[in-house]
Amino acid sequence: MSQLLIEIDTPEDEALLLRLLPKLNARVIPQPQPEASKPSFVDIAEQIAALGGVTSFGDPSEWQRKIRGWDRVLDGREE
């Protein structure tokens, strides 16, 4: 058995070929369509930047002060 990839220019020629296939004990095997590829990280980052960037993170200095407030005093050291 062999498989061929055939390119046909007109619908009439395609119809003729499809009528001829059963006489040749041949059949059409549908090719799977390639899945849509997932967007890359760069694509997503560019989309976010095009929309004005991310604004929901808040002030980084305020976040750092809050996190540093949770630090514990190390043994042998004073505050």
C-alpha cells in the first residue's frame, strides 16, 4: 500500500478523481487538521503590554514594608 498527496486545480477534476477511486480500490484518507498552537509567553506578554500593562499589583515598596514586618528577630540579635 502507498499513500499519495495529490494537488488538483479544479473541482471538476476532483469530482472525476473521486469517482475513479472505487474502481482502483482506493479511498480518500482525511488528514488531521493541525491543532491551533498555544500562544507563547512572549505573545501573551506583548498582548498585556499592548493593553496598558498590569496595574493590579499595587505599590512594590508598600508590599515590601508589609512583608518585612512579618520577619522574626534572629537569635542573638536585637530589633
